[in-house]
Amino acid sequence: MSALRTYLFAFLTALTAALGAVPLGAQSQRDIAQSSEPFVYEVDQLENGGGAGTPLELDTPMGLVETFMAAGEARDWTRASAALDFANLDGTDASRREVTAALYDLLERSVAIDWAVLPDRPDAVDTETSSKDPMAGTPRRSITLAEIEMDGRSVPIRIARVQAPGGEPVWVFSRQTVANVPALYETYGPTRFEKALPPFLREQAFWTLAWWEVIALPLILIVAAFAAFFTYLGIRRFRSRFQHDDTIHGVLRAVHLPAVLLAFAGTFALVRETFFRLSGPVKDLLDPLQLVLIIAAVLGIGLSIIEAMFEIATDKRTDALEDPDNGNDRDYYTKLSAIRRIVTALVMLAAVGFLLVASDVSSTLGFSILASAGVLGLVLVFAGRKLLGDIMSSVQIAFAQTARIGDAVQYEGQWCYVEKIGFTHLRLRTWDERRVIAPLSDFTNKSFENWTKRDASLMMHVELELDNRSDVEKLRGPFREFVEQDEDVVDPDDAICEVVGQNAQAMVVRFMARSSDPKCGWKMHCRLRERMLAVAAGLDAAASNEPAPAFLPREREVRMDLAGKDESE
């Protein structure tokens, strides 16, 4: 029985080992190439140049690009032409040398070669990349060095590993890339102005900049600065022809700075495209910056015109908006202001999206810059939480209509009119024509008084401190005469005269009357105070021995000598 058990255990062990060997063998076949044939493009014939001298190193991608650039720097176009496949391009040896020189110029001027992506292996296996990369450990027969925009599309510059019958595999610039070189050079090559420069100015100074580029870049900035300066003077002189309250003057004032910025960026771009074509890395840095300035200027002009027209419309209707019976217009302009802010935000987001797409940030500046800016972006987002909260508060106020343009509000003890609802702040106009800039968060997080939310009429009150011996009944008659005769009191029956407080020195008498709106109410309030003070002073005794009646409050002192004399008597 024990022998049977031993044989059964040995059989199961062998079976388990056999089943486990099947996936291991399959995995081994998948991970290790069984064929020794190279991964290449097989061509009928390889038409590349070459000649006397040290041949180029065409065994690896890095060797190809490195020796090609070295031969181009030495102006040995015959030797450098060995790196190009001319199968799709007919011509003589002289024309091939011209194409070779043009390709070298494109790589030198318009492309920033990333040497880190060029493997120094014949099979182009990238041994430096992460294991998560789907191409990790995979041989390649084509590598894209760069992409250049032409006619609205990206044209790649590629190198390929090819093999002719009976020949060895070599790395060369692909035949399609070579066929595209003349058209690319026509677009990105030197202008007629550059070709007319002396040879020493076209020599490389540092980085990828030639001497003429080092001199030209400050000149371009100076020309653009002059254009911006003259634009500023021209707009200012044109503005001086109009009155400050004219519509044209307001629009010109709004677009003044954006137009100056557009003149600077537009002149900078025009001069660059017409006379100077800067080299690759510098071009990659300047193109997005130039595009940002142009988009910002155009966006600023458009938004400034919209803002100016809205400001002009509301400023000219200030009195009408403050009219207590004009609540519909206040609702309309407040909602229009909210819609304007929403449209502004959407336009700005669209402009940013267009900028990201048009500038092709991923290929010009590189994802490494975006990654390094990620931390800064998080910091800016964290710091901008209050700004985003204020923007949402502005939309909330506009649609909830807790404060409308033209409403009379009491903010921090001040009587104000809402003059403008911006993205982050409200502009309030006080009764004495001062402007108070208040954060929007205060109007959503704190309570405030809106005197014209539903009914513009307002109960105004005047409080006077009078002597405790005052006969209040004698004040009610003159008060009743005032409320019945004053034109700003809308309902005399609501008028009240009552004692609301008292202390050892005086009592507090309140006079209340309703006015049609806060502006009329303030004037009525002042007249009522003057009238009742005059009445109280007229009723008060003027003798020094304090006879009755007494209306105005007194400061009292006790004479102890008189008190003792009275007791002795």
C-alpha cells in the first residue's frame, strides 16, 4: 500500500511539472526572438550618395545623425549625402548635394535634436526607457527626429533602417523625408535678405544662433517697441479730439493698452516672417510667446470694447436705474452683466484652448516643461481659490439678484448705490459721490441691507435726546404738521412720534416718516431733524434759573452748601 502511494505521488509531481513547463516555454518564446534576421525595410535599390573620405557611420541611429551633422559642419556635402535615400528624388549629383545641404540647414536651424531618443544600437532598441513603455525592448526600423509644420500639416523628419539586395542594413534619412526637403527648405530656409549677408555673419555664434541672429533679435525688439510707442501716441492724440463722456472716447480708452500690445506683437511677428527666420530652439521659444501676446491683445481689444459699451450704457442711465420705479431695468442690466461675465470667461477659456492647440506646446516646449510647471500650477490654483470663489459669487449675486445694478444698499454703515458688479468686486457709489470697492465674498458671506429690493419706499427716523422733563405731547403737533406738508412724505398716517429710550441725563424721542425712496428720504430726514430741533429749542425755557418747561438736555450739579442751609432752616 505504501509503495502504491509512493508511485502515485511521483506521477502527480511529474504531471504538475509538465503542465507548468508549457506556459514557461511559451513565455520564453515570446520574450526571446528566435530569428536572427534584422528588423529592416527591404528595398530593391538604395540610392544614397557618398564618395571619397571617411564613410559615415550608418550602423546605428546615433551614428547616422552624429556623422551627418559633422560632415555638414565641414561642408562636405558629397560625404554627407551618403546619409540620404534619394530614391524618390531625381536629379544630378549637384542637385543631390543641394538637397543634402538643405537638410543639414533644416536640422541646424529649425529642429532641436533630442539626442537622448537616438539609440546607439543597430536594432534601435531603447534600453533607457521605462519597462512600462510599450516599445521597451522592441527593435525599430524607423525613428521620427522631429515634425515641422507645412501647409497646415505636420511633416515628419524620419530616419529608417533599409537593406538592399546583397547589402548590409544601414540607417539613412527616409526617401519620403528627402523628397520633402525642397518644400521644407523653401518655407524654413534663409530669406533673400539672409543670403545677402556677409558669410561671417552667417557663421554660428553660440547655441544654434548665427551672428546675424544675435544682432537681429534686439533690432526686432526695438522696431516692435517703436511701433507700440507710435500706436500709443496715435490713439492718445485721436482720443483728445473727443469729450470724456463720448462713446468713442470711452472705447478708445478701453482698447488703448491692448492695441499697443497688438502693435508690438504684430510688428514683431511681421518683421520676423518678412526679413528674419530665426533658428529652431529660439523659434520654438519665440513662437508660443508671440502667439500668446497676439491672442491676449486681440482678446483684450474685444473684451475691452464689450466692457466699455456696457459701462457707457449703464453710466448714461445711472439716474434712470436709481429711479425707484425702474426695477425691471435694474434686473435687466444685472442679468446682462452676469451674462457678460460668463461670456468673458468662456471666451478666455476658448482662447487658452486655441493657444494650446495652435502653439503645439507638446512638441515645441516639451512635456518636461509642462511637468515641471505642474507644481507651480497647483500652487497657483491653491492661491486662486478665493479668486474663483469671488467669480462664482458674482454670478450668484447677479442671478439671485441680492444686489442689482442701481440698488441702494447699506454697506458697513454707508448708504451706497451699486454701480458695477465685476468678477471679484462690486463698485459702490456713496451718497457723497465716493467710490467704495467691496469684495464680492462680503455680499455672499455677510448680511447687508438692500433698500430697493422689493419696495423703494423707506421709513426714515430721527432720534433726539431731550430733557426728561420734556412734554412730548407738545412736539407731536408740529411733527404732524411737518409730515402732512412735506412733499417727500408719502404716507402721513404712518408717521410716528414716540419715546424709545431714557437714562439719567435725557430721554430719546424718535420721529418716523415714510419716504418714496432712499434719496428723497435722506433729504426729508435732514429737514425733519432741523424742524424738530427748532421746535424743541423754541419750547425750551431760556432763563438761567431753570424754570419749566425744559426740552433740551442739561448737565446737572448738586450744591452741597445749599443742601446744608436748607436743613439748618
